[in-house]
Amino acid sequence: MTLLMESQTVEDQAIKAKKAANVLKMLDTETKDRALEKLADELEANIPYILDENAKDLETGRKKGYDEAYMDRLKLSESRIKDFSSGLRKLIDLEDPAGIIQEKWELENGLSAEKVSVPLGVIGMIYEARPNVTADAAGLALKSGNAIVLKGGSSALYSNQAIVNILHQGLSKTDIPEDAVQFISSTDRKAAQELFTMKEYIDVLIPRGGGALINAVVENATVPVLETGVGNCHIYVDKHADTEKALSIIVNAKTDRPAVCNAAETVIVHKEWLFANKDILDETLKSNQIKVHADQAAMNVLDGAAAAGEPDWADEYLSLDVAVKTAENMDDAIHHIDRYGTKHSEAIITEDADSAEEFLNRVDAAAVYHNASTRFTDGSALGFGAEIGISTQKLHARGPMGLPALTTTKLKLKGNGQIR
Amino acid sequence: MTLLMESQTVEDQAIKAKKAANVLKMLDTETKDRALEKLADELEANIPYILDENAKDLETGRKKGYDEAYMDRLKLSESRIKDFSSGLRKLIDLEDPAGIIQEKWELENGLSAEKVSVPLGVIGMIYEARPNVTADAAGLALKSGNAIVLKGGSSALYSNQAIVNILHQGLSKTDIPEDAVQFISSTDRKAAQELFTMKEYIDVLIPRGGGALINAVVENATVPVLETGVGNCHIYVDKHADTEKALSIIVNAKTDRPAVCNAAETVIVHKEWLFANKDILDETLKSNQIKVHADQAAMNVLDGAAAAGEPDWADEYLSLDVAVKTAENMDDAIHHIDRYGTKHSEAIITEDADSAEEFLNRVDAAAVYHNASTRFTDGSALGFGAEIGISTQKLHARGPMGLPALTTTKLKLKGNGQIR
């Protein structure tokens, strides 16, 4: 189990992955599930090794002066590694997304047609620090019959390589070729860029991480991309909003996990509601340590609010900061969302059913909410069982993506000599 | 009705389309269908005007010395224009792909969730000569609740502009904003390129035309692309192929319409079948004016065949030429398809059910056939009612795309104060 195998190029690895994908796609569900079980066992049996390798990354991280939050994401523990293995075991209980006949029909000439789900082939996963993505993504790919090429962040290099080494050791005892999981150990940025255009071998790229990473992939890749992540989410508090619901949803959407993509970043408040509820809103935000950046009208009533500028409207805070915009009416609110939203999750708080319906229909986003927190845009919260990421694009899959997002379809046509 | 309105930029037009899309997506099916009816009427009432404008394109084409086939695609007639209007009327009978509740469930906390189909928004269509795309694409977009920005080939500029003028005249009498159909009249190549990166206003780009056009879009666009078109399709004649079926399918797939993407370009023949059927194969190809480019083994038995080189295997002929490769076995055939195929349509001819099943499962293509012609990969042949194009990609839609390919989904979540 050596860390660096520089003799093979990224292209070599992609070719191996494609060959493995051609074997993997022919395996039945039971064979894939048995392999997942074996991988989970193997991870659990090798916790000390993985922790030793993780310690190397942590040491480098400390030397480089990474902040506490970053170090926490990087740090593995026995229980975190057991989460990886239980994640793999959970996949066993989920329906195999490949091999499902979605439609079946017969043409007048007797040609029989069926549209069946099949694995995409080879998935390229490009991600930042968290080593949990390594085990999770490999599991999701294998369950759905896909090979995967992993390119993780260099700060977690030893941890990721250790996890992949254990996965390979596990795969060697199964019918899935070890080559189905490829890990690019080069820390050269060019290694990731090579994946961007490798259309011959890579069927889809999934970037997981910050906006800069995602944009780099979207802007430079010719391989199709499943875009995930950025969520500049809004909560619109309508004139007819219930005060208690509005406050509890604002607090939850802002403070439950401020750094995730479905957290709220801007609250748009109808001017009449704001005026009627200014004291309790002010008090609620303060008591929850929420720092307010507001437009002029909201600054006038929210004590201590800073003046909001263009970046406050346009960017994610991913912190306990919130932007507050005053709206004349719902049109005003929707125009603001149209301009600054990232089509992720948008909510309206109102007791008026017509306004709610109009908002849900007009706002263009993966998930739209009436009287609920934007935090529910999440595969596990919505009951999908597993999540590859949250798509913010419109093609292929939108919103939280479960296993079916890792499949495509194939038309199988069976005849006895039909011609046109 | 002026031809050039250079005062507005491509961006102006895209912004107008986006605004129109926001109105259009709120319209019900009946309103959209009434508008399609009006557009069909208007086209029929203005045939002489469209033919006059078409004559200008034909004159330019003659001066430029375009070939007969090209001129034929460019030429409109009363009956061709009536095909446009009957195409629009046919859309009325098809199910509206937007507004369909695909899934509906309730979380334990009482939050109700539904996944509903919604229009993509604004479609950018970039296409070459044929003016029929102008009317067809506009109709498909409007039926599915989308606005469209059209950028047609400069050789059909007057014809396309005339059709759009009539569509605008028709739309002005309906509830659909005229701006929902935008036509870029600039012949500057940069105008099309501007669409490539206009992510803020354009939701998807659909290129229709030759490989060079499609590649230019795929390689340069940051707007998501629905890739259509290139089909380097193979017919594998297995050792156990029925002679009559094999010959009739080869002739049909090659000669019925050689210039379309689902035509066969290479026939892969099992060496034993070739030896047993060499005379009748030779005779059949000759009597159908099919020009053969073959590998050494096939050249030995097919009289007058030219030697095939790399381009014969890799490129579409789109003519009565065919490449013939001899295969040792099915593995050999599938490796050839893996290497040279474009994942469009691939067929096996055999009486052996196991071989057929293996081929259908192993070959990676949008459509795979057993004992039938590849020519059936087509929306109308498969009964889809309307076709935007044939997707050769794996994400979003694969194979012939009907109206549902012009929609995405939205999660609508309705609660009474739920937080996480």
C-alpha cells in the first residue's frame, strides 16, 4: 500500500476505470451488495491504519495553520470511520437504480421497445477536504454500477489514499474489479484539469466543494457536469405571515447549520410586516447572535444593523450573518430572488394561500417552500436514503440527487427483421 | 416587418426571452394550445410572403453555388409551409409536459412534498440551413412553456426571419408574449458565440446540424447543452445471423436515408458468416449501389471493395458508402463499436438469443437493436409524437427527445412552520 504511484497517468487511470465499468455494469444487484458489505467490513477492520494516515494530514494541516472548522472536517475518528461503513451498509438496503424498465411498448410492426435504466459508466468526482466523500462517493458509484475516478483535496491526501487502499483491499475479495475505484494521488492541479476534457473515458463530472472549485469545473469541462452546491437562499416574509412561524423558520434556516448550502442568506421582509413586528424580529435576531446587514428601511428599525451592499445580496455568508431586504410587495421580492438567487431553495412565509401558490409557481428554484425551513432541501431529510449532492442545475437531476441520478437510460429494441 | 434590427444586442434579446418565459410558464395548457392554433393559421395565411422571402435565400444560394441537396433543404413550397402548420397543430394533441406531478409524499413531520415538471425556461437553438427548424422548434418550446432564442444558418436568413415575423404576428393575437420567440438576425458568428456563455438568461442550448457546429457548442458553451446528432452506427452480423434478415436490414439501414444520423455506417461481419454468404452479400451491396470500404479479409471476398483506413471506421459517410469489418467473434465486434461508435444506435443480427441479450447489455448506446434496422431511432418512428432532436449524451435525455426533454422538475414543499 504505497502512497504514490506516479508511473501511471490520469489517462491510464481513466482507461482502467472505463474497462472496470464495462465489467461492473453487467453485475447483478446481489453481487454489488455483497461487495459493499465486504468494503464496510474492511473499513472497520482497518480503523487504526486509516487513523495513522489521517494523523499525517492533521499534522500538515496544523503546520499550515488551517482554522479549527477546517481541521475538524479533516479529522477522522473511530466513530467517523464507522459512519463510512454504516453508510455503505445503508446502500445495500436501497433499490438498485440500474436495470429498471421505465417504459415498455410495441410498435405496430411488432418491434418491441423498452427503456431501461443503466449506469452512467465512469463518474469523475472532484472534491475538497472532507475524506468522508471518498468512501461515500465510491459506495454510491458501485451500488449504481458505475466506476469512479476520485480527485480529492491535497490536504486530505493521506487519509483519502488510506481509505482507497482499504477499498481496493476489500474489492480484491469481490467480483467488482479493483480498478472500479481510481484515486488520483497527484496533488498537481493539472491532474484534475485533465479529467475536465476526458470525454472518451469519463461520462460525468461531479464537483463537490466551494464555489471556486465548482465554477472552475463548469467553465472548463467538456465532459458533462452535475453542478452542485451554491445556495444563496431567501426567506420571504409576506404581509400575511404568522409572526411565530416566520421567526422560528428564520432562526432555523439561518442558524441550524450556517455553513451548508440550504441555509438562508437573505430574509426579504414585506414592509408592513416589518413595521408591525420590528421589535420582536430585532430581539429574536439578537438573541440568536445573528448579525444583520440591511437596506435603509430595515436599518431604520433593526438596531445595530450594518448597511448591506451588493455582495450582501449576491454572496453566501455561510455564517451567522444575514442580509435583510425590505419589499414593497411580492413582485419586489420575486424580482430580488430572480436577480440574486442561485435557484437552490426559496421560501415564503404567509397565511395567504393564494400568495403562497403564486410564489411557489413563479419562483425558479430546485425547491420552493411555503411555511417551512429551507433546510429540508437535503436527500436524507426528504427520505431519499442517500445523496450524491444537491443539483442546482436544471438538466438531468435538480435538487437533492439520490442513486437514480447516477444512471441514464438505454432503448432496447427487439425485432424479427423490421426495416423502415 | 423589417429584416434587420441591429439596434438590439443578443443580450437584449436573451433578457426579453427570459421575461417572456416568466409569463409563459404561468399559462395553462389551453391558452398555449390556442396560441399554437393561431400560429398555424397565420403561417397558412402568409404562404406567398414566406415564399417571396425564401426566393431571396435561394437566389443567394444559387450565386454561391450550393449543391442540389443543400438547395433542396433550403427550398420552401406551399406544401412544406403547410407541413410547418400541421406540425404546430399536432402539438396541440400532445400532452403538455409541464405541470405533471411526478412524485408526491409526506414527511413524518407533516411537510408535504411534490415533484412537479416545469418548463426549462429559455432554450437557445443553434441550427444550420433548414428553415423548418424555425417553426418546429418554436412550436415545441411554446407547447412546453419555454421561450426560445433562435440562431439559424445565414443561408436561410430571409426564410427564417419571414417565418419568425409571421409567428410574431400570430403571437400578438394570443396571450403568449411575442418576445417568447427571439430570432438573432445577425450573421456574425460571434452572435451565436454570445449565447454560449449567457447562463443568466439561457437555460439550455440545443445545437442542430453537422458535427463541427455541435462540437463548437459542446466545447465552448458554459450554458448546459443538449447534444444531438452524430451517429456512427454499426450493424453486427453475428455467426448465427439469418441471411435474409441481415441483408434486408443492412440495405435498409444504409440506403433508406443515407444522410441521417441513424443510418448505418459500418457493417461488422462475423468471419464465418461472411465466408458462407460472400456471394449474396456482394451481389446485394452492388445491386443497391453501396460502395464498400473493407478490411483485408472482407476485401478478399467482396469484389471491388476499396481498402478501409482509420477515417472509414471513425467518420460518418452520410452517403451510399459503407465500411465492412470482419470480426473474429462478438468481443471483437463490441470492442470496435466501443472504440469508434458515437453511442447512438447499434444493432446485432442473430438467431441466437443469448448472443443478442449479451450484445444489447454490453453495448453502450442510446438505442440497441436485435434483428431490426437502426433507422427506428427517431421520435416519430417510436411514437413520441414530436422530436426536438436525438440526444447522444447520457445526462437529462438520451435518444430521441420528445416534449418532456424540454422540462425540468421543481420540488414544492408545503408546511405549517416545520423546521429542522
